Amino acid sequence: MAAYIAFGNWTDQGARSIADSPRRLDEAKRQLEEMGGRFIAFWMTMGEHDMVLVYETSDDAVAARFSLILNSLGAVRTKTLKAFPEAAYRQIVATLG
């Protein structure tokens, strides 16, 4: 499975309906599981971003689809990074040498 880190911010719409945020998070987890992925972690944060999600999917296409679904609902805007675990990092760096 490939890992992804998403930084999210509530939109004005999301902030107005903040009390529904836990339900929306549960729905996002369910949707990701239906696509064969899984949530690893979620944090509400203070600073530049309102939340951080860490999740896994089978490939980049599933991650892109999940990101598009999240953003299309209008409550959050996300920026997603593909994450490479330490073993992959070591393999990549070893090829430079």
C-alpha cells in the first residue's frame, strides 16, 4: 500500500457546520475503506492547517479519487503528499550512488 499525508483546512462552509465535522470524518473513513484504503491517523492541528490525515491506498489513482471526493463536498480543501517509508527512501537514495 502507498502512504499519503493530507493537510486540510476548513472552508467557510465547513467552519459554519463545524459540529458536523466528526460525522464527515467518519464518512470519509468509510469512503476510503470502500476504495480499499485505510486511515492511519487524523489530527486536528493549530497553525497553517486545520487538520492532518495520514492514510494508505493501493495506488495514486485511488488517492487522487479520494482527494477529489473530499474536496468536492465543500467542507475542506486539502493538499496531499505522497509519502515514502524509510525502506523505500533508502532504496531510492542507494540508486544515487
